[in-house]
Amino acid sequence: MGVKIFVVFHKAIDERLIFEPFSKAEIDRLFTLYAVNEKDSSKSVTWITGQKSVLIRATSNVIFEYHLSWYDRDLQLQGFCETSCYVHILKNKLYERYDYIGVSQYDMRWSPPAATTVRNLELGGRRAYGLICGVLMNEGGHYHPLAFATLRDWDFLLSSYNNFFSTRWDKRVLINKPLTLFQTYILPRDEFVALASWLEVLCREVYPWANQPPYETHWGVLGGYTERAESLFVAARLHEGRFRLEHLNLIHDRSIPISLSVSKDHYG
């Protein structure tokens, strides 16, 4: 038992750029590199030891999503991005051995405080961790600008949450709750399973209409929808008293994709 954090990448990843506070033994114990995008099967990994490898098959610390027993290629093809990792961890029961399950990205640098958080996780505890980017909704009912309230149908997301979890919340549950983004979380196992189970259903509910006019139409938009759904999930679960949320002090480093020659196509 313990914690396992899946780090999603689609072309290349360099452990030296993101795991600086950790020893090699800690990386091997705490993290699994999670490769998506079967269209580009050549994945470049540079280990913290400085050794570079172009992987042909999975190792104990690398998972290829498209080699898993249960695999739905549409989740990547339709642009759900990191959400496919949540669903595939769920469907392949990769969470079962751990108290905490996390998902992060190849361009997130782990700071020393974030490393300390992971090392000191209270196993069996009721704390969750995410990247807090502001207040989701203020007392006046106005959303944070990064909620993209004109481009994401928050009423639909709340209705979907209520239907799935048999609740009857209205938007007041979002007031003064954190806006968490980047699909990056560390959650108690039961909360991870709850979120991933809802996301599996939500992916079917939002496709294809949420990727058509009057909404945005480029690839990756649906990942933006589920990214906001995850924030709504956190807000509702905080309202329900299911866990306490703390900020996970990761640094979204925009220079990492540049240094890896990785293009980011999901911003249109």
C-alpha cells in the first residue's frame, strides 16, 4: 500500500526536468510514467541517471495505455487528453494496491515542498491534493476567468454530477470553492475511483456536442470540459465533507515541451 502517481506523456519525458527533489529509488517507488498517443509509438525517456532510451515496450516503471488489457482508443482520438489516464487506471484496476492515486503531467516540475508532501502522505487519511488556481465562484455567482464559463456548460456538468452521484446540489456548492486545473491530483483511492467512474460516463455524455459550435471545435476541447468537471467534483466533495484539499506545489513549466521538441496541439 502507499501512493502511486502516474505521469502522463505523449512523446517524450525527461525525469531530470521534473523529479529533481527525488532520489532514483523514490521515483521508482512513487511514480509510473504513463504513455498515451498510439499514433506515435516511439517514446523517448531520459532517466534521472542521464540515460536516454527510446522505448519499444513497457517496463515496470512505464505503462503504455494502448497496451493495457482494457483499452479505448477513442478517448485520445476524441481529445480527452489526461482524462483517458483516469479512465484506464479505473478500468484496468491499476489503483487497487495503493492508498492514494495521483495523476500529473510531463511538464510539471516537482518542487521540494511538493516532494515533502508526497513523502509524508498520511496513508488512510482524508486529504486530497490539487493545483489550486483561484476561487471557482464568488459570492456574486461569478466564475473565475479560467473556468471559461461561456465555453464550458457548468450547468450540464453539475446536472451530470447530480445524476451520477444521486445528489441534488445547485451552483451554490461552487461558491468560495477552489478552482483546480491541469487534471493533476493526488486523491484517496475511493475518491479517485469515484471521480474516474464519473469521468467514464461523462466522456460519453459530452461527445460530440461539446466539441461543436457554438463551442470550440479543435482537438483537446473535451479534455478542457473534463478538466472543469474535475474541479466541480472537488468542489462538491468538499461541500459534502468527504476530504480536505491542500495545494500541491507543482510548477507548470512551459519550457519543458520546448526542450523536448513536443508540440501542444490541444490549445487550438
